[in-house]
Amino acid sequence: MNVAAEQGSVLKNRRRRDTTARVIISGFGGIVLLTMVILIWHLFSQAASIALSPDAKIQTEIPVLPSGRFLYVGDMDSGQAAIVEGPGCRLSLARIDANTLSARQSIRRPCSHTLTSLQVQGLPYAVDISTSGQVRLLPVPTVGTAQVVASFTNPLASELSFAIPESVWESQLHWELSVGEQWLIMIVNSADSQLIQWVNRQDPARIIRHTLPGTAKIVLLPDSKQVAQIKNNTLIFYNEKLEPLNQIALNKPVEQIFTFVKNRSLFIAHSDNTISRYTVYNDKGTLKYQLAYGLTLRDKEQPVAIYPHASVNGLAVVTNQQQLLLINRVSGEIVERGKLPFQPTGVSWFDNRVYVFSDDVMSKLRVEHMAGLSTADSLLTEQLYEGYREPDQLWQTTSATDYQETKMNLMPLLIGSFKASGLALLIAIPLALGAAVYTAYFARPKVRDNMKPAIEMLEAIPSVLIGFIAAIWLAPLAERFLFSFAVFLFTVPFSLLLIAFIQHKVARNLPSRVRNVAELVLPVLGIVGLGYISIEWAPQLLFYILEVNDFDFITDATGVPVGKTTILVAIALGFAISPSIYSLAEDAISGVPASLRQASYALGATRLQTLRRVVLRVAFPGIMAAVMLGFGRAFGETMIVLMVTGNTPIADWDLFAGLRALTANLAIELPEAELNSMHYKVLFLTACVLFTFTFVVNTLAELLRQRLRRNASYG
């Protein structure tokens, strides 16, 4: 009884320990799975906002000061001011205090003066024109410090001052003023002529004046150093010397023309409810405009004001039907349309805050899901960007200044990833499969036992070390030895097969003591000899065929340094993934039952026939899985493509062009992206694309391996 009780106690304790271990292991496994689910959910949830349409919701509505009217509204949430005309002959700076508009500072002029405001490089300025035609341009302060207020109220503190000829100026005349980075252009319209005056901002004494007959509409483009005249539904562009530069046939009546900072785009509203966008490009030193796209509004709908976002490719447009439109600036798609409570006369947009205003009321709207401004067309298709002659696919998220287009097209990143991983696979497959066939089928067991661990040890080398070696050592030598490396890599498998043919005959004539060593020495000697031939003889043969003396012709033809081309990336990446492909493929080949090989030999098949028709056919599922898993690893590799390439996002399949992969782009830009910005969301979208692709490839590899293995076993 004591023995039985002791055995029962032992079994009970053992079951308890087993249960405890199972619970602990299952718990940790569940934690790992839960962590993965949370990470995947966070990844896709961050990118999901791109699929949501922006939503502009009204938050506050504030009336103007008594006897005044809004001319401009700054970012009042950030302490900037609204410019209000009046009361009286003044401009007032008004700020919000407890949801009430109050005037803090003002500029006063005699009522005989003309006093208004305009925007210069995205900032508000005041314009004061005296009865004698003296024009002063004054910066409007955005904060209420005493020093800035003094500069605003002091007439001598104007940034720029110039005179209009008294014989031309009359206060009741219609005039327009536009200011660029270098030039200020002012036009004064009289009954039968137009005075165009150019003033250099750095040298105000440098003034150019021209007079045009007639009263045709003139568009001022100071940053392009041009003016455009609308005549007979044609835009005619002139430089500061009034020399014609270019003309564009519009073929339909023009209602309004809008332009903003840097004059890199023109938005022309036509009478048929369409808007055409024209973008600038450089044609042999002359800036010209070309049609980028057109969009259609509702029946009888016309834009009243357009305001671009400073850092996002978005346009806020208010129309004559009390509508607020949010438009993707690059593709021209209307992504959101909202009804306004009043008919606005102006709009401004800062971060996620849109201010719409009429003469007597201002309303602030908050835009949610701004990442939704990115559309499928802007992310995947060719677009005509500002400054480019032809449509292109570009990735360029940083710009030197505000109000400049950001280019977030994913195709250069996708092409870069596929180009690098695909070419790396072409390099890795011959190396890995050639080595796997040799060690699993031709080599003696002792040689296999020594070579396989040595090759698999290469898989433990960190990818950052391979990238470092390629960037520091291989890249400087690439211009001379790139062709030699390519010849060597592509001829190694054939050389190993040739060695496999002759080594048996050579070893048979050697003493029995050295036969096993000969099987290892002969491949090494063959590879060393092949390397010598590739370095010394192959380039000379290429130079003789092409009749050149060095490899500079590659750099001259492509414009890309050879050390930054796709081929060099593929070499380093191919070496990195070769051990993993070799290990799986070698296991698949060596796992073919010996009975199948013996049966093939018994039927009279040679070793090569047995390899081709029996061994490789049975091992094909494992080999395919090895190749697909290697491709997945190459597609997801980060450090090698980050360190070796020039990281130039180019949508080009040229092997001598640069590239930027999805992984490298994430490593470069994600630390610098503003939290929850459109750039941030698009980067998460690229991470989702990367995860989805590698997950699908690895899953298909496993499913294919299992299916082919079942078919092989049934056959």
C-alpha cells in the first residue's frame, strides 16, 4: 500500500508539474500572439485613416467688429490676427478673446489714402497708397509685442516704398499688386490703358514701367518674372521687358484666375463650371506653363477664393454656392464637399484649421482625417508635378519652403524593392542551389558534414555587417570589379558542375589516402581559378569587344556612380540570402529517400538523369519554398539596401539606376515624420504593404511546399 501510495503521489506531482508547465508555456505563447495582433492592428489602424474622407466640422462662428469687414483671417488659434477694414479709415488687427473678436492694434491713415491688405509669400502685409501715388508695403505683425506694433503703426517702418507717376495715379482707379521673392509688380488700369510697374525688392530704385493699350485682364506672376494677358481666350505671357515668351490657347471664356505663393500654378475658372490647373516648367531657361489637369464643379458653380495648405497637398476652395471644397492639389480630385452657413468671400487654411469668412462673419472649421487627402491616383499613378515637363512618379516628401508640393508616389519605392530583391534572387539561386546540389548529392558524407555547417554559419552574419562591407570595401572597387563579380557569380554554378564531372576521374587516379581531400580541394582550386579569370581576363575581353579602356562608360551613360547602382545592391543582398536558401534547399535534396535513387540506378539511369528526373522532382516543393522564403527575406531586408544604395527613389527598372526600397524609406523618414501627419500615415501605409507582401509570400511558400509534397508522396 505504501508503494502504491508513493507511486500515486509521484504521478500526481508529475501531472501537476506538467499542468503548470503547460499553462505557463501556453500563457507566454498567448502573450506573443496577443502582442503580434496588437502590433498588426496598430499598423493597419494608423494607415486606415488614409481611406477615410476628410471631414470639415464647424466649431465657432464670430461676427466682425462693428462697422468693419474681414479682409484676411490668420491662424487665430495660434495667436495670429485677423485683418479688419475699419471702423473708420484704418486697418485693425483683431484677435479672439473668449469667443469674442477684439481689436488690439490698428494702422491709421487719412481717408484720402487707399488702405488694404494682401499676402506676400504666405504672410499678411498692409498696402498704403497716398493721394500722390506713394506706395508703402508694411508687414502685419502676428504677435502683439510693443516692438512689432510700433513697426506696424510707424509709417517710416515700411518694408518697401515706391512711387506711381502722379500723371497716372488716381485713387478711384482699379489697381492690383502682387509681390514675389525678388520682384513686386503693380498694375494700374485707366480708361484706355494699363500701367505695369516692376519694382525690385532688394533695390527699390530699380523700377521698370510699361504701358499697354486697352483694358484686357492682366495676371501678375512676380515669382515667375512674368505677366500674363488674357486676350481672345488666350493667355499671352510677357517678361519684365514686355517681350512675349509664350501663349496658351484656352478655347473657352475665363471667369477668374487664381495663383498663390511662388506662382508655380495657375488655376483658371471657366464659364462652363470647370477649373484648369496650369503648372510651371523650365524650358531652356524660360519658365512656361502647361495644362496639368481639369476638374468640373456643379452647375453654375464658380470658385470665390482658393487657399493652399502650407505642407500638405491640399487646396481649400470656397464657391458661390456656399460650398467648401477640399481638393488634392496634385491629382485635382475633390475629396470633400461641405455646406457653409453663409456665403464666404475668403478662406485660409492652417494645419487642420480652416477659416472661412465673409465681410461680416468668420467661421472656424476643424478638418479631421486629413490623411484622406491622399488618393489612390496621387499615390500610384503618374502626375504632372510643378516644375516637371512630363508626368512622373516621384517620392520627395521634404521641401525647402512651405506651399510647395510634396510628392508621395509609392511606385518608386515598390519598384526599388522588387528590383533589388528580384535581382538578388537571380544571384542567390545559382549560388545556393548549386552548392545545395553539390553537398547533398555529389559530395561524400565527410565533405558534406564539413561544408554544410560552414555555409550555414554565414547566415549568422548580421546584415548590417554585410552592408558595411559592401559600402566601405565593395562600392569603391565596383567601378573596376563589378563586371568581374558578375561574371564570377554567374559562372560559379557551371564551374561546380564541371568540377563534379571531372573530380571523380581525377580522384580515381590518386592514392586512397588523399581521395577524400581531393573532393574538397578541387572545388576550391576551381573557384580560385575562376576568380582569377574573372578579374584578369573577363574585363579585357569586354574592353576588346566594346573598344573602350575602362568602365567609365557605365557612369557616363547612366549618370549614376557604379557604386550606387542596383547591381551592387543585388550582389550584397544575394550573398545575404544565399545561406538561408541553401540550407532549406539542401535539406530538401538530402531528404529524398535513398531507395528512390537506388531504384533509378537499378533501371539504368545515370547520376545526372537521377538528379534531374528523380531527386530534383521530389525535392522541388522544398526548393520552391526555399526560393520564395529567400525572396521574402530579400524584400524585407533593410540595412543592406539602406547602406549600399544612394537611396534615390526612382521609378525606373534600369539596373544601372539608383533605387530606394520600402524598408530603407521607413528607416530614413519615419523618425523625422511629424506624428499623425499625412506623411506619417503614408509611411504606415507603406509598412502595411511591406507586411502584407512578405506575409503572403511566406504563406504561399508554405502552402505550395505542403501541396507539392503531398502530390509527390501520392505520385
